[in-house]
Amino acid sequence: MTTTVTTWYLEQTAATDLSPARPPAPGSGVRVARAGVPSPELSRFLYTAVGGDNAWIDRLGWSYAQWQAFLGRPGVETWVAYEAGTPAGYVEMASTPDGSVELTYFGLLPAFRGRGIGGHLLSVGVARAWDLAERWPNLAPTRRVWLQTCSKDGAYALDNYKRRGFGVYKTLTTEEPEPVNPGPWAGAHEAPTSA
């Protein structure tokens, strides 16, 4: 079986394109912090926990060394949203020598969706993409921030990107095999069995 998948490519070409979301209320316990130490364990946890029900499968086969090599590249950063100390979601970015920064992954764990955390996390992530070269002195200044999202991603993803000031510059529609959503762990979507 196949399914029709629409992929949207979006970009900002100036830091002033960013339209930040309203930050969480004081006392909400929500904060966003950079993961300052490249950690394959943390990044794989976030990747599977956020993407498990959105058919993120391209990195499931990555070895520890592959994760370490990617995360250790200059200009690759992971920013994590926390609520009361619990990881709620993340945004990962990677720069290229020409000053382009891709938001490679972004999303929230299922339990934290629909509560306004995503707009705030995306706002912080985009702002940090625009000032990335300030933390990586050998990088070219950011001239463009871009990402792609598709119809397999969360229902509010495209609207969130547009509200933050991203514009669509390309749309593709393809037929793909029916996605298998592995969930954050094996059997996560199976019906519970009685003992």
C-alpha cells in the first residue's frame, strides 16, 4: 500500500522574519537549554520519542559512531525544551559553509503537545539558528534558516512554522509506502493485552 505525502520546504532569509510565539507563563516550569555536550544517547532518545508516531525512521539504523560524527560537527546544535525538569521536545540544527542553517529535526514528545510549548521552542531554536556563528566563530554568519516538513508530521507543524515567519518556497507530492510508525519503543502502538 502507498500513501500520498506532501513535503513543504520553508525558509527565512533574515532574522527579522522570525515572529516569536508568546513565551510560557512565568512559573510554568518551561525552559529551553542547549545540550552543550554532543550526546548520541540523548539525541537518539529525543529522535525516537518525538518522531516515533510520525514515521521518523531514517536515523533508526544509525550506529553510535554515526550519531557522534554528526553531533560533533561544528555548527550542529541540539536545544531541548524542559517542563519541570522533564524533556518535552527538541530542535536540532546543522549549518553549511555557505551560511545556511537547516532545522534538521523539531518536535515535542506526545504528552507535551498542544500546550504552547512548541511555538516557544521553535522561536528559541530559530533565534539560535540566526546567531549560530556567534557560538561557532569559524562559521559564516547565518544568511538563511530552512527546514522541511511533510504531511506525515504533526497536524500543527506547518501552521507553527508559518506563524513563526517561515515561507514555503517549494512543495513536492510523492507516493510513498504506507508509513510504519514504530513509536518510542517496540510495540508502543500495539493493543494492550490482559494478563
